[in-house]
Amino acid sequence: METGHRRRRERVHDETPLDPTYDHAAVEAVLEAHRRDPGRLLPILHDVQAHFGFVPRGSVRQLARSLGRSRAEIHGVVGFYHDLRWEPAGRRTLRLCVAESCQAAGVRALVPLVEELVGCRLGETTLDGAITLEAAYCLGLCTCSPAALLDDETVVGRLDESSVRELVTAARAEQ
Ligand code: FES
């Protein structure tokens, strides 16, 4: 029988029970589905995110153990890919393109206004959970730069101060 001391020690060394969003069985099912895929870390992370809506931090230990990777590597991959996230997304997602063509068309000058109107910085979600504001790296609308995308549905090109205000108002409107 385990002693209370041993259980406490295991909790300190195992982060997973402390993460309420973590579901060991769900992550195991994703790992099993990719058991035969070589180099499968990225698709596994996408499937974990598809299940939870984000990558729970508590899943990192299980993923690292199962895939023979370090936890630092898992953290690095999630941090590197902009479409992977550690937190749940807002009810709406506004993606502002900051790639080359949009930069040449002046998107950097619009970023502070977008962040002010939305109420959070690029890469964050508003405190009320209404909007996630993301940087995008080319939306395929370079001829209409600068461009933005709301919920993978509404595309707005040739952004200026006026259209940014309209776009954020639309993003704030409940669907
Ligand atoms: S660089 Fe922004 S849409 Fe292509």
C-alpha cells in the first residue's frame, strides 16, 4: 500500500494530475492512432489540439515519454508553430497577416490599433474569451495586402484604419 508521503512525492514529480484539462486516455488514443507514423510529433500535436481545442500542458510528459522526445522539444514545437496553442481559443479568431507583402503594405502600423480595439496583443485571447488575435503568415491575399481573416470565413483586404474598426466591430458582434 502506498504511503501518503510517496503519493505526495509522485504528485510533485508528475505534473499531469495538476492539470484539470488533461485526459490521459484521450492522449493515449491519439498516440495509438499514430503508432505507425514515423516523425509523427506534429500530426500528434494537431490531433491532441483537435481533441482539446489546445495542447494541455499536462500532456507533455506523456507525449515525451511515449515518443522518446524530451519535454523541452515538445514545448519548443508547440511554441514554434503558430497554429498550436497552450490555451483554449476565444469564441472568435481574428488573424492578421504580418508576412512580407502585408508588411510592405503597412500592416505593422495597423497592429497597435488592432490590439487596442480588440483588447489584447497578437498571440493572445481577450480576458472575456471573446476573441483570439493571431498573427498569420500569408493568407494568400497578397494582391490585397494588408489582409485579415475572421473565423476562417470572412476575408478583409486592403486594410486601413476604417476597415480595421469595422472588422473588430464584426468580431465583437455575437454570432
Ligand atoms: S503576405 Fe499577407 S496575404 Fe500574403
